Amino acid sequence: MNKKETTNPAEIRNQNHEAKKMNNYENSKKKKDRDLPWWVELLFVQIGLPDKLLIKILKAKNTSKEFLKNDKKSLITILFVITTLAYFYPVIKHAKNKLDCEMIAKNYIIKNKNTTGFDNKEIKMLSTNFCHGGEEIYEIENLKN
């Protein structure tokens, strides 16, 4: 019969602990040997900006990374809403300009032309026609003549 080998859990823990110690030392040595990013080198080493600003920038960078990790769904929703509004803004602006033109043309027709025989719908039709390049408005007699 085969005997099972017994291992001491304390020995395994000690081996794992020693391996982790060595890894931590190697990792810290690697971190020290890395070069600075180009923007840190330029702004803080060459130009000489204050270190407090670098600390604030790095904290903001870390918080933004965490925010992007944790709140991807809300960020995508916000970007979708902004994109939708940006897509429809020219259409809304064109419609507003068209309505403004029609209102100005309608006021001009009522004020300067003889519109005694026209009702409101006909005046609106003439103002729309005028805003789209029509010349029917010139066929109406002026009040001053």
C-alpha cells in the first residue's frame, strides 16, 4: 500500500511568503528603473512646474480610471444622449430659422401690403412662399399706392 505523504501547511505558507517577498523586491526594483512619461519629463523636470500639480494630476487620472471602470453604462448613456442631440441640432435650428422667417414675412405683409381681402391662412401661405424664394408677395398692391 502506498502511504500518503503528509505536508506541513506552515512550511507551504513560509515558502509562499518567501516567494512573495522576492517578487515584491523585484517589482519595486522594476518600478524604480522605469523611465518617466514624456509629459512628466517635459512639464515637471524641464519646465519646473510644482510637484503639487503633478500629485493632483495623478490623483485625477486614477479617479477617472476608476470611474470609467465602474460606470461604463452611465457613461455610454451620456455619450449616446449627447450624440443624439448633436445629430438633431441642425434640423431643429433649420426649423427655427424657417419659422422665424415666416413670422417676419407675415408681419411685413400685414404691415406694408393691402391685405383686406386675405384671411390668416392665405397670409401664412404668402409668407412661406416668400421665405422659399417666391415672388407672389410683390403682386399685392402696396398700401401707400
